[in-house]
Amino acid sequence: MAAWYEESFGEDYLLVYKHRDLHGAQAEVKRMIDWLKLPAGSRILDLCCGMGRHSVALADEGYQVTGLDLSKVLLAEAHKLDDSGRITWVEGDMRKLPVDGPFDAVVNLFTSFGYFEEEQENARVLGEIGRVLAPGGKFIIDFLNARYVENNLVPHSERRDNGILIDEKRAVEDGFVRKRITLSEPGQPDRKYLEQVRLFGLEDFRRMALGTGLTIEAAYGHYDGTPYDPETSLRLIMTGSKREEA
């Protein structure tokens, strides 16, 4: 049986999340540049790049960008955005990266973490980030704020798009936030998808980072630079670096 993330990031994902635009990614990248403080020409890995919005925005700022994702469908969309062929696109699993680097920075954005059932599997992703980063290299992990999600979850919503009913049910179960998506189209069988993310907090990330060479140095609650507050922040955005080799 295929894992949920092997089924959910296909053509229907493009429909469900079509509202995400390049302009928002550009604004977020401007803030990331302030945090990373990297010179133009630095090598950046966009880990779980999806449709490539942030990869393109980073390339626009003069960085050498590699975008990596498991989904062939999303990578095909990323190729379309990169009409000048500036970015290296790679298909691969974040637990065993088919790239070696060294990269000057790794960014993992829009809650592209916590997909796996076992904590050890999720921790492997941090180990891979540490492996491909150059000593002193920087990283950003943009994750959901688990406590805020638990306290403010919208259990059900629905909308229509070109005659397709998109029904989304959300719940916190067994330490995960789970979204069950049903797409209903006249004359067609319903299409159902699951998305789930383990609810990690800041201290969980600090624990999983032990032994990876990574140090979390700052945590923000938003791309406006607001300090992270576990009760009120919408996001948990962590920045840090890989320790210099002795």
C-alpha cells in the first residue's frame, strides 16, 4: 500500500492548492535572505520544493538553486515555472537525499516535514540536512505551530472550483494533524486523499537535531520576524547552522 504522500501530491493537489502564488513566495524569500545572510551565488537546496515557487524566487535573487521533491507531478510544474532553466530539479526522498552538496543553505518550507509515522524517520531528514550542508552552512525549517493548530483547528470546510466540490475534514489524532480531502465531480467517483503531519514542537526539533551537527539558533512565529510564541504564533520557523568542523 502506497504511503499517503505518494498518493496525495498529484494532479488533484494542484487543484486543491492552486491559490498559492509566486508573489507570496517572493515576499517570504526576501525575509529568508535577511536571515540567511548569504552572498549571491551561494548554493541553496530547496528541500521538498513542490511546485517550485520558492526555488524560482531564490534563483531570482541570484542564488544557485537545487529543488528536490518526491512528486513527479509537482516537479513537472516546477519545470514550467523555471522557463529559463536556471534551477537543478531532482526527484528524491528527503530521508535519503540523492545529492551530496555541499550546500551553503538548505530550506524546508511550508510544513514539508513530519510526514512519517516514526519519529526516527522524521529525524533522518535532519540528519540528511546536516550531511549535505557545508560546515557553517545555514538552514531554515518552516513548520506549523503544533499548539496553535491543536487550539484553532477548523474541523471542516468546503468550496467549489470549476464544478468540483472540495471537502476538507481536519482532526488531531495520535499526535498528528490529519486532513481528509474528498473531491466530488458530477458523473465521477469521489476521489479521496489523506494528508498528515506529526505535531512536533520546538523542543522536539532540538532533540531530533542532536547528533546531526545542526544547531537551532532562532525561532520565529511569522515571516515578519515576530519571535515564536507557542500559544499565539501561526508558524514555527527555525533558523540555524551546521557547526564548523573542529
